[in-house]
Amino acid sequence: MPTKTATWEGVVIAQTDVYEEVEGNVYFPESSIKKEYFKPSSTHTVCGWKGTASYYTVSVNGKDNNDAAWFYPTPKDAAKNITGHVAFWKGVRVN
């Protein structure tokens, strides 16, 4: 697999060569994110087939990107492959 990198505000916040792709989103293993840039959020949403998502706010150089990362703490059986993985949106670039 090619290496995937997530950046926001010019800073690498995650990088891996092992990941899952679901519905066009790259899910990074939690071990590949740079935890110093992530703050827990109280936001939760529900996907019919993946389950309940939790979110992180990405914080870089004093700037917050609220709910820019999401993960499924306990995904449904159909999405077990993304257990322990984090995906991004809201301007976070994944290349």
C-alpha cells in the first residue's frame, strides 16, 4: 500500500502505509495519529451500517478544527475493519 498522510495547517497529523478505505475515506490506524494534535469532542453521529461515530477536534498551532476527525469506538459487524481507525474531513488533506 502507498503511504497516506493527513495534514492540516501544513502540519502532518497522521501518516501510515497500512489503512482501510471505506466510502472514499481513508481510515488511519489510531497508532498512526499524532495524539498531541487531537482533543476529544462531545459530538456523536450515527451511521446505519457502521454504528455510532465519535469525533476529535484537530488543534494545530493554536487553531482548532472542530470535529475534523472521526472514529467508531464500537462499529457494527459490517464495519469491524475500521475498529481502532480514524478518518478526516473539514479541510484535513489526505494524500
